[in-house]
Amino acid sequence: MKNAIHCFISGRVQGVCFRMDTRQQASLLGLTGWVRNLADGRVEVYACGETPQLDELRQWLGRGPESAHVLNVECVPAGYQEFDRFEIR
């Protein structure tokens, strides 16, 4: 069953390739959706796919790329939407 999560990641998550690496991780996991920077310094992620892969992405978001310093990840279930791929917005 396809599901979706909507996440907000805070810490040093902008200017450290967080969006690019998130897209790579999500694509490797077969997920679709998007990632974008927010004006308040957080990163927002909307990911769609199977629950085990969404859980793996959520765990990865808690670490992020090597140069990031993640302080907090808030994820909530979201309504599933169909996307062709995982993109940076």
C-alpha cells in the first residue's frame, strides 16, 4: 500500500547539499515527491511510496548528509499523491 509523509527538518540543513542528497536517497529507495528549502532555514520533504522505504528515508533525514547537523525531524502521515519522480523544488 502506498503512503506518504510530510517532514520538516531543522538544524544546519541549508547550504550543505541536503536537498540534493535527499533526492538521491529517495530515488534510491524508489520514492517520489519533493524537497525544498524554507525561508526559516528548515528543509521540507514530501515523500510517497511504500512504508518500509518511507521509514528508511525518515531515518536518513535524522542524519542527513555528512556536512549537515540535524537538530529535529518532524514527520506526519500525509495524503498520497502520484509523482513521476523525486524532485528538488
